[in-house]
Amino acid sequence: MKVILASASPRRKELLTLAGIEYTVIPSECEEVLPDNITPADAVEELARQKAEDVFKRHSDCMIIAADTVVALGNTILGKPKNDDDAFSMLTSLSGNIHTVYTGVCIKTADREEIFHSATDVEFYELTDKEIRDYIATKEPCDKAGAYGIQGKGSLLVKGIHGDYFNVVGLPLAETVRRINNNLAYR
């Protein structure tokens, strides 16, 4: 069965390639809509479902894999920063704190739909304003939830993690591959 990754994320593409999954990329074009007061875990599952459903409408004979990742400090979701000031504010709030990275995944075929999420706690070092500004100057935070990328220079901000590292990168790889294989075996 043809596998479609409903994401243009270079990190998700790298991870699926690392796992040896053959796939085609067809990004979702849906408008992401969430109800008010939704938890971060429910938000990523719902967004992954919306993305998978959008691509499935055009490719119902394929297995669709869609994902969404958010960074949450408590129940406050930190999306991608709008600008450098927004990135500074986000990184300042994460400094010295533990936050949680949630990734929701939806695997959809004509026969089945599996939706799940993974949560990883990430602890940041106490950061100086200069460290934050220097990191923002790399432009790495621009397109990353929570304004950092653990797989890049953002790794220098991280004191420790508890959970799946690849979840923080953007896809809980081992669990996703196991579920893909279970879906293929189901057929």
C-alpha cells in the first residue's frame, strides 16, 4: 500500500526515511481549527486527524500519516513564533523550566484510523538574555513550535528530557513505525 506523509516538515521526512519507510509527501492544505480550552494532548490529536482527513479525501486508496507537534508550558500552547520578539518571550518563559512537547499522529486507511499522541518532558537550563538573543540570531527558532529545535543549536538549551527524543523532533518514531506495520499487517 502506498504511504503518504501529509506533512512538509523536513524533520518528519528525515525520520520516516531513517526508519526505512517508503512514502510520498503530500502536505495537508486544510485550515487548522481547534475549539477553545482544548488540552495540548487533545489539540495535537485533533490537528493530526484534520490533516490526515484532508489528504485522505484525495487519496483514499493510500495509508495517510499526519502529525502535529506543540510545546506546552502547563496548559499554555506555544506555537511557532510570529517574530523575534515572540521567540524571545517564548524562550524566556521556557528558561529554567520543564515543559512538555506533544506530538499527535493519525494513521488513516480506508479500513482503519488510529490517532495517538506522545508527550515528552523537556527541561531547559536557566538562560541569559544574551544566550536567548544569540540563539534567535541563528534564525533556527523561526519555524519551530516553542521557538527551538532540539535537533539543532537548540540542543544547547536543553538540560534533560524524559520521554521520546524523536517526539520532540516532531514524530514519535518507534511508536509510529510499530503502528504503521500493524496497519499494514491488518490488511
